[in-house]
Amino acid sequence: MTQARINQLRIQLEQANHEYYVLNQSSISDMEYDRMMQELIELETQYPEYDDVNSPSHRVGGSVASGFNKIKHKSQMLSLGNVYNQTEVLAFLDKVKQEVDIDEFTLELKIDGLAMSIEYQNGLFHHAATRGEGDVGEDVSNNVKTIRSIPLKIDYLNDLEVRGEVFMAKEALANLNIQRRQANLAEFANPRNAASGTIRQLDSAIVAQRGLDAFWYYYVNAEQASYTRHSDALDALKKLGFKVNPYTVVCHGPEEVWNTILKFSELRTQLPYEIDGVVLKVNDLLKQKELGFTAKTPKWSVAYKFPAEEVSTRLKDIFITVGRTGKITPNAALEPVKIAGTTVSFAQLHNEDFISLKDIRINDVVWVRKAGEIIPEVIKVDVSRRDGSQQPYIFPTQCPTCNGPLIRDENEAAHYCINSNCSSRISESLAHFASRSAMNIDGLGIKTVELLHESGYLNTIDDIYTLTSKRSELISLPNFKDKSVDKLLSAIEISKSNPLDKVITGLGIRQVGEKVARTLALAYKDIESLRLAKEDQISQLNDVGPIIAHNVTSYFNEAHNLAMMDHLKELGLVMRMPLSETKTSIYTNLSVVVTGSIEGYTRAEVETWLIEHGANVSSSVSKQTDLVIYGDKAGSKLAKAIELNVPTKDAQVWLKETQE
């Protein structure tokens, strides 16, 4: 009788969980639910031989883990490529249509949470794992089991894996932050951070109290279960007791897809949980398989991201910072405000003209958004809310670091500190030289550079390569230990063999970024040839021009720069390009533009390959462009190519060509 009663209570409690947390209805009162749960816990305690790891009593948590074991996913958990406007959505739909001749798509709300995978064996919950790096995640089973909308038993005896998003509803986050304020703890900035932080709690009892929930949107290996459409697979998950988002719809053709996206956009503020976009998926599972994947994203799905959120706040002050070239950047100090889920306290104001044109004053109420969803920027001033306390900003005439004069070239909007010995300029320039886009010296970020500069070890670029003889002195500095110093010195030594284009990028010559540095390096092959090059010769190179050519020759006309080059050579830097021959190919003499991200390659590497195969690589699309190669997140350049009828090529086609 005891075992029968335990089984009966488990069935009733699981049914109540499903009704309340999935179907939003309830056939029993909270009091009755609590009474049955207490009875179950007491029986399981009294008769431990009848305990079951998938009993609903385990949802209340209580186990404390020492850490999280790693779990290798049976198939990679991929992220999605993003599109940001109607043009990019239509380009994705058109691309699918051209490749597999289909126009039926499933549209789902993009939940702002934490990607999760759950596996079932013999109808029982087996484990749950985070996405991690895609191949390997963390075993968070005990914590995920506390989410009451997730079934612990299903009516399906074959192995099953489902994937979805664990999230925290807006109300749950608000209640959690009230508790954290009362406990003098830092609040969570957004539901995504709260969900991620909660699911990695070592104490599952804490997780159980925080009200996490989940939607499931992917039936792994649905084909093997005889489903041919993604929407049918989702219906099957619902019948098994999984919570599938009710706003999932099937659309046909570009017009219906875009209209549905607009409708979903209007829902955003009304929903009890955060969404940050709409996911489009090819509905036909066989066509999904035919389209395949890039290294990290499915080619049959894409996420439309909502336009940047705009909010108002007060601009408390304006302050300036000094960059590596001496460029002065004014910044706004804002009353902290949440934008797109994170708290923003500062925003760039670009230059004096930007402040003047928008009439930005201290103590103004301003509208702010995140440019590219990353960098906060001030859009405009709310003039209607001026109350007389506002003060016009007077742009400084002296550098805030060295008090040297600030100079503005008549052809530029920016001001510059022209003191080459300004400590801010020195630190920024050294950090730039060591950055990933340049010499990629791991461990030599801005904070480390500032410490070494203040301590007298770093003043010029060549000083970096003298650090290898000062190991014992470095270990005595704050936060420097044997392993970190050895790692830094090893990275410095490895960087000596970097090709010429990385060195040129690192030098920080004005207006010479990665692309121009690569053009110069490919044209002149070694540092000696470049330093002897004439200005008019350099200006003839593709994407260079007279202004950049003047900046380059001016740099190499400075005696101290030439002395530094000689010293770097003595210290063992290669400063030349690897020997390679230009190959004839289908790209020879074509004007090619590369846009978007290409998995496994930087854009610079793709462009270098094209140049080595005879192409003329350009940075802008025009009627003279012969071809645009596009990857994920291709934006305005792809749109312009389509508008001008310029031929385009999917980067995956280019990748196949490189392997032939």
C-alpha cells in the first residue's frame, strides 16, 4: 500500500505541475498541492527504498554540488546567425528559395535566456546540460529538475533529446532583485544574466526558489521519429508534456513572414518574459538537412533581432579620454539606465561637432541607444524637459593627462593631443600593438600596460621585447606571479614571428587599420621596402589614397620611428611577409568585396586569400564591383549589391573552392 500511495502522489503532483506551469490552469488548490507534497516527502523519508531521483519531491532542491561535470553533446549545439532589417530577412528567404526551392518557415519568439539540452532515457529524465562552447556543456541536472514545467517522466521509451531556453520571467526577476537589495547584494542586470547565474548555483535549493521556467523549441533527431516538419515535431513535444511557446506559427512566403515579424514585435512589451527577436526556421526537416550548417550556425535558420531599444536618461557630465594617436573622445556620464537588458552609465559623444550639432548640454535629458547593440550612443536631446539648469559644454583646449595643447586639423572633426610623451597616448598605443588584431600578445592588456608603464618598464614598443630579460623584476610587481609572467614572456617571444601586416597594424599609424596594413604588407613584402617607398607610389595602392600615403611616409620620416624599427629587428622581429606567389584563379582581375562573418576565418584572411589569387579587393560596393562574397550577418553591403544587381556568392561556396 505504501509504494502504491507514493506512486499515486507522484502522478497527481506531476499532473498538477503540468496543469499549472505549462497549461496555466489548475485543478487543485495551492494548499492541497502543498499537503500532497509534504505527505510524499514524509513517505519517501520513512521508506527510502522507494525513493526515485525523478520524484517531484526532488524539484524543491536541497543538494549542494562541489562543481559541474562536463558533458559532451551528441551533436553540436549551434548558435544562430542574425539579421537586423527587412532587407536582410528577405535576402535570407531568397537564399533558401534559390537553394532548396521552399518558402514554408516556422517563426518562433527568440527567448532571452540560457540555451539548454535535456536527454531522456526509457521515458525518464537523465541529464541536462548547458550549451557551453557548443561541443561540451556543463551538467546542471539537479538545478534544471527544479523547474516545474519540465517533465521528469514522459510517455516515450526511446532515447530523446530536446533543446530550448531556460529563462526568468520579468516578475520573478523583479522579486529576486528586491530580495537582493534587502540583502545588500548586487542586482541582476537582466533576465538572461539572472537565468545564467541561477542555473550555475551550486545549491539547488536556491535555484528552486528563483522561479526559472523554460520553453522548448528543438526536437533533436525528429526525422528518426518519422517527423517531416519542424512544426509537427513541436506538436509532438507538446503532447509529451513539454512547454512550447504558444506564439510559434508556420508562414508561407516573404510577405507573410515579414508581417508576422511585425506582429511579434508589437507583442514585446506585453509578454511576461523578455524576447529579443524572432527565429525563422525552414519547416521541412529534409530541406534543413539539405541546407546543412556552417561551422557554428545552421543555414536553415536565422534570428531577426529587434531594433535597438531607445531610452531617456539625464546626462550628468561630459569628460574626455585620450586614445593611442592622441585623439580626444568626449564621453557622457549618464544617470544609470537599462538598455537592452544591461545598465548603461556612459556613452560616446564622438567629437566637438557632434555635441554642438545636437546641442547637448550638461544636465540635459537625452535619448540613448546601443549602436550595433553594443556601444551606447546619445541620439538626441529632449529639449522639452529643459528647466534652466542645463549648461553648454566648453570643449577643453588642454589634454587632461599631460596638460599639453589640443589641436584640431582643419580637415578633421577630432581634436588631438600632440604630445608624443603623453602617458595616456603611450599606454593606449602599447596596448594596441599587443592587441589581438595586431601582435596578439596574450596577457598584455591595457591594465597590465598601464602598470608596466607606471613602473618604468614600458615606454616604447621595443621596450616590450626587452621584458624577457627582466623576469625576476616583473614577478615582484603587484598581481604578477610566476605562471602569469612566464605566459606573458612566452607570448611576447612568439609574437616576434608575426608577419609584416600585423606589425604595421600594431604601429598605430593614423588611418592604417588591418585592411590597409595588409595591402601595404602585400605590396612591399618587408619593412625595409615599405620605409623607402615614395608617397605617390603608396597612394596608388587599392584602398589607400593620398592622405593615408602621407601618414605612412610621415611616420617613416621620423628618426625615432626608424631607430625603433632597427631595434625591433635586432630584438628578433621578422617584419616581412611569407613568400607566396600570386595564383591565377576565377577571381583574377575581379573587383571583389567581402562582407559578413565567415566561420573559421577573419575577413582579413579571406581578403588575403583573394589577393593571392589575383583579385582586387575593395571595401565598398559600387557599379564597378564584380562580385560580393557574403557570410553571416551580412548587412548593407549585401543589400547594396542586390540593389545594383552585382553578382553575389555565399561564403560557403568560396570555402568549398579553397578546398578543391
